[in-house]
Amino acid sequence: MYWEVYAYILDGIVKDIAVYDPKNGYTMANMIAHNLYGPNAFAVECASYPIEPGDKYIDGKFFHDELEVKSVDRVGDKIYEVEQGIGELGQLIGELLGG
């Protein structure tokens, strides 16, 4: 199963990071951020960013020690893409074989 990862942000600082089910990930993460840190806190999807509590979030970008944190490929995403491709290939082979 694919999971979503969210950072709780308050005043431009990553307060914590949590993993959520994709069915209601953002809604739940945002609600928890508000409950833990107050009405000015919010959640940001961060699974592809190697960040930690204490990092900064400014203008839609993450920063660690004043350096912008760049997005990295997630292994889980790549596995999901390969699985999807295998499923589509199986369907195509079945159609070609008359199944």
C-alpha cells in the first residue's frame, strides 16, 4: 500500500512528521496539525523530501541549515509505477492471446 507523509508546519518551522493513509491523509494531517500546534499550523506533503523537525518551510520550499532541500525519487513510487506497468502489460498480452 502507498502511504502519504506530511510535515506539520508552524511559523515556517517543521514541527514534526507523520505518515497517513492516502484515503484521508491531508484532511487528517491538517486536523492533527491544528490540534497539536494551534490554528496557524498546517500540514504539507513531504514524502519526497529528506527533512526533519526543525527544518524550515518558506514559500513552498523546505530548507535545512539554510540550504534548499530538493525532492528525491521515492522507491515506493517507483515500485508502484512498475507494478502498474506489469499489470497493463499482462492485460495487453492477454488481449493479444485472445483472452
